[in-house]
Amino acid sequence: MTDLKRVVLDVLKPHRPSLVELSQRLSALKGVEGVNCSLDEVDQETETVKVTIEGNSISYEAVETTLREFGAVIHSVDEVAAGKRLIEDVRTLQDHRD
């Protein structure tokens, strides 16, 4: 099985613990080199957050477990990069159509 290099998640979490605490906890996971949590939407009891995780060997299971411990739920997996290196998206002619 190849290693995960990037995972982008749409996550619903309670207000507490904070984004800072969540980011720190995720960044401490083995194989994770960086975490970016961006607040997308807030309602009375929850926050919708875009979570981007990059590293050499991310364990999706460990990420899922950590989010669950924080009372968070993964709404969707929006991007996954796996293999020996990251491949960035390339715009093509089809992307430029109106």
C-alpha cells in the first residue's frame, strides 16, 4: 500500500476544543508534517472546517480516530494524494471553458 501525502477533509466539529487544539493534536500524529485548519462556517453549536494534512506517511485511521476524540465528524474526503511524491493539480484547456 502506498503512503498518503495529503488529505483534505470537510469536517463538522463542536466549538470546543478549539481549532488551535485540533491542529496541534493532528500535527503531532506520526507521519504528519503540517496541518491547516480553515474555518468555513459557524452555527450555534458547531463549526465547519476544512482540514488539510500533509506528511510523508499519513495514517487516515489515526486522523479519523483523533477527529472522533474531538467530537468531530468527517463530512467528506475532498482530496487525497498518495505515492512517492505530491502531484499538484494542473489546469487544462477544459478548466478554462466558461
